[in-house]
Amino acid sequence: MLEKFLDHFANNLLTRLVVVGSSMILLIGITSSWTGAAFQNLLWGYPFLPTMLKVLFYGGGGVFVSGLIILYSIERWIIKERAVQSWNWAAARIGLYILAGIPEGYACLLGIRLGMRVYPQRVEMVYFVQTLVASLITGLLYTLIERAIATLRKREAGYKRQIESLHIEIDQMKRNQQLNEIVESDFFQALQNKARNIRQRAEGTA
């Protein structure tokens, strides 16, 4: 099961973006929603845990949907696997991810405003900045994972070539062994003796 998921993860762009993006949203979103819930608890007496989960859901949902659309478009039509071969393209990816953090930040704020109705404006800027940071870290993490996958694929291809060459050598050794067994067999020795006698007779009559 795990092996199938890892293979799917390595070969599917959408899966990689979902996994990496979700992990970033959870890691950064939990800390930022904690801050927002703490402010609302202090300012208006809202219950902390339900408020935190709401902020995480509405803000993270906006970032996830907008980020998936934007980043998939960047990877599918601009980067096109070129960042694996070139560090310049890897740097371009990170720059594009930072730019993508701007509309993602607005989507985060919009989701929170629509879902929470009332929200302290002092905290909103924190969410916007954290979304930019999340986009930056997502680009870095995605690049590292992509390059790790490429390295593993190269090693796997090298191992496959070594295994194929070993199979060829083993097959050759088996053929040589079978040939030696035939040459050293009594039947083959008898045939050689008969052939030698026939040649000697032919030479004697000539």
C-alpha cells in the first residue's frame, strides 16, 4: 500500500502538490489560527478551540483551493519538470510561488471574513504574511522532494542496468557450463574418437 502511494506520489504532479501544500497549510495554519483564536477569545470572549478550528478551516480552505489552482498551473504550463535539471528554474519556481502567495493571502482573508463574520484586523496582516511564507516554504520543499525523487530514479535505473548485466553474465556462464558438460561427457568423447578414426582412415587411404 505504502509502495503504491510513493510510486503515485513520484509520478503524479497533483498528488505531490496536494501532499506538500496540505502539510504546509497544517503546519503554518495551526500556529496562525491559534493566534487568531487567542485574539478573539481576549477581545470578544469567543471559545478558543472552536474558534481556532473555524479559522483554520476557512482560512486554510481558501489557501488550499486557490493555491492548488495557481501552483498546478505554474507547474503544468511554466515549470514543466525543468526545475529538476536547472537550479535557475528552481529559483524561478520559488519566485513564482512567492508571487502566488499574494492571491492565496487574499483568498485566506476572504475565507476568514466570510466564515467568521467578525475578525480583528490587526491579525489579518499576520495571515497574509504567513501565507507568503507558506508559499515560499512550499516551493523550497517541493523542489527538494522533486530532486530527491529524481536522484532515487537515477539510482534505481542504475541498479536495473546492473541487474540486467548480471543476468546476461549469469546466462553466459550457464551456457558455458552447459557447453563444458557436453564437451566433457562420455558421449561427446566417443563421437570425437569416432571422428578422429574416420579422419585417420581417410588419410590412410588417400
